[in-house]
Amino acid sequence: MNSIKYTDPGSVPQIMKRSVDAFHIYKGAGIKKRAELLNAISNELGSISSELIEIAETETNLDPARLRAELKRTQFQLQSYGEACTNGSALEIRIDLPKETSGQPDLRKMRVPLGPVVVFGASNFPFAYSTAGGDTASALAAGCSVIVKAHPAHAQTSQLVAEAIGKAIEYCGLPPDLFIHIHAHSFDTAHALVLHPLTSAVAFTGSYEGGKALFDLASSRPVPIPVFAEMGSVNPVFIMPGKMRSAQKELAQVLAASISQGAGQFCTQPGILAALEGEELHALEEELVMLLHEVPFQKMLHEGIERNFIDKKETALSQEGVEVARLDNELKNLKRSEIKPILATVSAKKYLENSLLHQEVFGPFSLLVRCASLVEMRQVAASLEGQLTASVFADPGELDQELTSILQGKCGRFIYNGVPTGVTVSGAMHHGGPFPATTDSRFSAVGADGIKRFSRPLCFQNWNDELLPDALKNSNPLQLLRTINDMPSRDPID
Amino acid sequence: MNSIKYTDPGSVPQIMKRSVDAFHIYKGAGIKKRAELLNAISNELGSISSELIEIAETETNLDPARLRAELKRTQFQLQSYGEACTNGSALEIRIDLPKETSGQPDLRKMRVPLGPVVVFGASNFPFAYSTAGGDTASALAAGCSVIVKAHPAHAQTSQLVAEAIGKAIEYCGLPPDLFIHIHAHSFDTAHALVLHPLTSAVAFTGSYEGGKALFDLASSRPVPIPVFAEMGSVNPVFIMPGKMRSAQKELAQVLAASISQGAGQFCTQPGILAALEGEELHALEEELVMLLHEVPFQKMLHEGIERNFIDKKETALSQEGVEVARLDNELKNLKRSEIKPILATVSAKKYLENSLLHQEVFGPFSLLVRCASLVEMRQVAASLEGQLTASVFADPGELDQELTSILQGKCGRFIYNGVPTGVTVSGAMHHGGPFPATTDSRFSAVGADGIKRFSRPLCFQNWNDELLPDALKNSNPLQLLRTINDMPSRDPID
């Protein structure tokens, strides 16, 4: 194991100076170089995969199969953001050729990088949303330099990933400071990074408290900078009676898997189920509780997260009207170190009265909200804060338009007859949502569109062809997809 | 003239309730309805154009020709954002069809409106960046309801425009509260609007002080909301010696026109000229001063803006090392109410030492920064804050790569051998820039991409075709441009 060197706030000015110097070189290296780098990082990670999985296993309690899948996803993510550079979609090029009639000049717009980006990774995805995860990949694809503060819960894994990135940078002939990896004990270093004038943007995945503190800090700067923080979500699942009748067993199975998968440590874990009270719900609940009961004891990522889970779960269970769902009664007296998925229930009435029950309990916990009527279901939906996802299980005929309309206004991804867990990396994916799910609902943490968090449009007016960046030249030498006079095209301009 | 009814902060909750109710109806009316509305507003404005120009002339001191052109631009803007709805580009649709191999579900993403948007228009564009201007057009195209606080400097014009919008809304069978127009005496009402929980976003065009105050207010909310504020810009123009030699007269002409046009009351007015000291600069300066001297006395938009101009100009002129350019010496003693374009000069050394000289003097004032060397030119560029535009006048051979690279990092639009004034409405236009030019460099105030300030992606996962919004259905009934499996297409999906 590597010994860890900690960075104090006093080193931040020098770190940011190094980062911005590297940024200026990288900015000039062109879009194809970015793709080369992203693919090189993917290769480096692949070449040390066994070592990475071994060390991550010791640090995170996640099983090797899951870690292997996550590492593959991380590599795919790097490659696909590289592809967004290669094909040009990351640049969002628009060209309007001059019009003599209206006096419109020659206008050519592409996205350019913001500058050095500070990334705070997630504890629950040591690969995919951490050191070489979605935020780092997005920032590098945007053309930015990156400073990652390692998550202390997997500091050694982070160190190893950082070394792989370092090798990829060297392989590509880019400046080593393009990616700077630091460990820090205190919040002071994180604050100094966010407040430093050379920092251009911040990406964060984690708790509401952490994300909101960084957002406030960044907004308070003399020059405010964008913070994309993905924070919490209870990912509500609304279930209509017909579906409970027609697909009770399947429903219970997918829900149990989604609630308990990875000890519930997913940002898309379904923390709230809402359904109409009645026979169908009783049957579903019984089935679900049985399935959850069969899940073996689980270990959480680290002690801090486990303590937090147990405290929040106990607080939720101590609220008026909240009961542990029947078969699980014995679990109420579990030892604190024994983690089992828990289904609790509460009436919609009590849920609506108690904002504490709206908060995320990060871990294998789900609250079943029993609604006396469709009106109450709508009220529950309307009472929700912003979410990453919302799901509806229903037969087509029984969908309530008002309910679906309310839910669409609350979430970034709206799922039909499916659970929220499972976030594929693709262009049409959206992983974001209204506050407090994220700090800016207009951007995504997953998929190549997430690159746009760290770039901005720059319009070149009336530049001679030979003076333009390659991406905007008439001959389209990089063979990028561009929008020319409002029409998508890969053709050169005559 | 209509008598004006003022709104107090106490009315804000009721206003926002009305707005959000109208929003929900509009949201469900579909993208084609938005295009219909935008075109109807354009038609209504056209049908009362004489009346509008007459009243605007009395309120703003702008001449009828300019107002006519601005009204036409406003109509074109409404129509072109309508076109972005009709062709679907405003929705940025991405569809990824399911892949059995990877288990990827059916994902279909489109942009949906944020909710009610509060618009604070500009004083200098009574039509194009005010009541029915770019922000209102963008918000309506995004599917949002709009609350406009009328600019007091053209309250009657604003009232008349609002009535035209009301007629268009009625013509389209949409709820009257989709657009709410208010007058307010105090900042309290503006603050109450920004702080109200139902407000989803804010658009502002005006001073740094105003925009920053709204940004801070919105960031301080329990649920922060996006503020797009276009604030100030000095739009630096860098001039290389070869160009001064080869095109001295033309250069002086375009600069004089750009500095003095509309009494310099444009957000893209060139407030800073930077050039290498020498024979060429002396000749250019002489020519420029002569041309500016020939500009007749001008009237500014209103007393407040005039007072502000005179104060800021006098402060700038009183700084150490700042001189009025030669021929203009007599202007130093102008009566306060006489507005003439002024060229002042200062050495780069003094400019770099004095941050006050970096501030915008809104009006017909430009500061010529004399640089002793190319290194000093680069230093001047590097010292600039974020800008809407930057221009370089140069023969191709004499461009300095370091200088152009610095300037690209500072601006949203980068112009070659042209002045910054003249912002065409088109897809490739970018009217934005790093802070403090705007509060978010990733968005534009002009062009259909500006619609994205007020919408966010929503991804539909695994919805049956008949349950999807029309825009996402397989048959593409609205014939929109969509990206399907990463390829742009207007085709239906088989």
C-alpha cells in the first residue's frame, strides 16, 4: 500500500497554479487528443483491474463481481465520452454562414472548456463516480484540467486510479498536472480549493449537507462558479392497484432487489413506495417483506455510512405512525452492526404531516406510504422534493394523468413499470433532477451531455478559415458532426 | 396613455399562484402551441407598430428608425424561437432504443419547462430585450409562464407590449395569466418575486449591481433557482499596428460608429481599445477623435442613465494618467446635459494598476489603452474580467497567438476585424460570457439556444409508445428533428 500524503489548505494556491498551467497546454491540444487521453485512461485501468478490485474490496465491503462490473462501466464511460469528442457532439458546433441580405456575419460556435475543475467523488462508487468517474471523464472531455480530492473511504483505491491516470497522461504526452490527486483531512482544504480564484467549476456526488455547503461557498465567491452537486433522492415508486393484482410476484421481486441491492447504497435506491391501501397492497407487502427477510446480512461501505444509516433509520422508525412492516418486526431489535433491508409503513396522512419522513435514509430502507385514495396519492407526489427519478407501476388503463404530470415535474428520469436502480451510460440517459436532487436540474451527471457542465459556447465571428480552430474550418478536417445553417451535417463547407 | 397600477410585495403570492396555474395548462398544450403563440405575439406587435414606436420614442429618446428596426428584430426573434419549437431543436430530443445485449432500456429524453420565469427587461432595448424581448420569448418557447416587471424607463411602451401579448394569448386560447405584467416602485416587489417558492428562474438584463443582487438573492433561497443575468461588458478591441497602417480610415470609421451608435447605450459598445503605441496609433487616434467630434449632441435614454454616464465618465477622467484624447479637450468642460462621444487615453501601465478603469462607463465613452509592447498588450488582455465580446483588428500575419488565446478565455464572442456592436439573432450567435458579463457563461441571451436557460432534460424510460408525449412517439407525429441512437433524424422509428 502507498503511504498517503495529506495536503493542507496552504498548498492550494500552488496546486491551482499547476493545474491552470496544464489546462492551457491541454486546451491547445485539440479535441482528438482528449479522446486519446480518455481511452488511454480506460486502458490503464484495464491493465491493473485485478489490483484495483482487490484493493477496492478491502476498502469498501463491495463484492468483487460488483466491483468488476463497476470498473467496466467506468472504462465504458471514459470511452464513450471520448467518442463524444471524436464525433464532435461534445463541442455542439453551430455554423451560420454569412447572409448578404440581412448583413449577418460568419458565425461559428463551439464549446470551450471552463478551466480547472475540482471533483469530489462519491463513496458508494469507488470507480464510476470517483477518481476516474463520470465527473473527471466529463471535465477532461470538456478540455478542463482536474483536481480530485480523494474520498477517504477508499483512499488507496483512489491513489491507484490516480496513478493510472498519471500514466495515461504521460503516454499521451500531456502535462502531468492535468490531473492532480490530493488527500485531505479537513474541510479547510476543500474550502480553499472551491474558493481559489483559478478554480472554474466544482463537481460533487454525496450528501445534501456536503453538496449544499459547496454550492453556498461557490456562490459566495467574488466570481461565482458553477457547482454541479448530485445530492440525495428518495426515488419514489408509485404503484397502482391493477398492477399489484396483475403482477404481484414480479413486482415484489424487482422491488426487493432494488431496495436491497448493494445494501441500498445507490443514489437511485427506491426510498419511498406509494400505493393505494387495499387487498392488493396487503398481498404485495407480505410478499415483499418475505423477500427482504431472505436477504442475507449486509455490510455497508464504511462505518460512517453505517452509523448514519442506523441513526436515520431509527429516527424514521420512531416517528408517529411509522411501523416496521409485519414480518420484519424482529428486525426492530437488530444489533446496530447487523444490516438488513427494512420496509417500514406509514399512512399518507402522517407522511404528509411529517417532513422528516421525506428525507433520504441512505441504505436498504424503504418507506411504504399507504394512500387512502387517488387524491392522497397525488398529494404525496405533490409533497415530494426534487428527485433523480420517479417510477410508476401501472397497467396502461389505470394511469392517472394528474399523478404522472405531478411526478414529471419532480424528477429527471421518469420510469414506467421499472425500478430506479440501474443507470445506463448513454446519450439519452439523464441523471439529474430538480433541487435538492442536484444543484442545477439543467445538467446531467451521466451520459456525454454531462460534459456540457464544464464547457461554454464561444462564437467566432468573421475569422478567416485558416485562423479558425480545426473544428470550425470549412473543410471539416476532424470530420465532426456540426449544425450548419440549422441542418446537421458532417460535410465540408464549399 | 394608460394609467399605471403599481404592485406591492403583498400581491406577489397571488401573482405567482396565478402564474403557476397558467403554467400547468400551457405545459400540457404542446410544442406547436408554443410556436403558434410566439408567432401570434409577433403579429400583434406588428399590428400596432406605429403606436408602439410613437410611444417608445417619447419614453426613450431613441429615434423612430432605430425603434422600427428594433421592433422588427423583436418580431423576428419571436418567430425564430417559434421555429425552434416547430422543428424541435428547442426540445433537444435524444432517443436511445433498447439494447438487449447490454440490458439498456428504452430511453427518450426531451427538455421540459422549469416553471414560472420572472423577467427584468433592459432599459436600452424597449422592445428586443424587454417585455416581449429575448428572455420572454425564450421562456415562452421553453414552455414556461412569464412574469415581467416593467422597466420604469419605458413603462407605457411596456404596458402596450403587454397588452399585445395578452391579445395573442387570448387568440391562441391560452390562459391569460400565462403572461403577467407588473409595475413596481420599489425593489421589495422584485425581491418578493425572486424569493417566492413558485418562481423557477430569473432573467435580467442591466447593471452589474442589479444582476448580482438578484443572483445573490436567488442563491440564498432554501431552493436555489437559476438566474441568468446579463450585466456589463467593456468589449475590448485589440488593434495591431499592421492593420492600423493598412486600414486606418476604415478602422476609424467603424470604431467611431460603434462607440457612438445609440449614444453608446449597447451592451456591446467597445469601452476599451488597446493598441501598440507608435506612429500608426497616433494617426488612428487623430482620425477617430475627428470623427467622434463630428457626431451631433446625443440624448440618452433617461435622466438616470445620463447622470450615471456623466458621473462614471468624470470619475474615469479624473484618474491618474487618464487624458481626454486631443481634439476632444474642449469637451472636458461640456455642460452636464450635453452628451458627446468621448475618447480618453491612458497608458497600459496606469490601466493595469487601476481597477476602476476596468469598469464599464455605460454610454458613448471609450478608453484607449496605449501599450508599450506586445507583452503589455497581453497583460492588458489578461487583466480583463469576463466579457460578452472581444475583437482583434489585425492583418493575418501579425496575429499573436498568446494574445488571441487569452482573449478567447475572456469572452463569449470573438470577432476578427469587426466591431462588437451588431448582435444578429441566429443559431450560431452567442450572447453571453464569463462572469461578470453574465452570471452563467454556459448560456446565451440571444439565439434559440437561449431557450435552454429555462428548460431541463427529462428522460422517459420504458414508456409504451401511446403513453409518451407526442414529441417522443415512434411515428414522430410532430416531424421534429431528433437524435436517435446518436444520429440526427426526422424519420419515424420502425
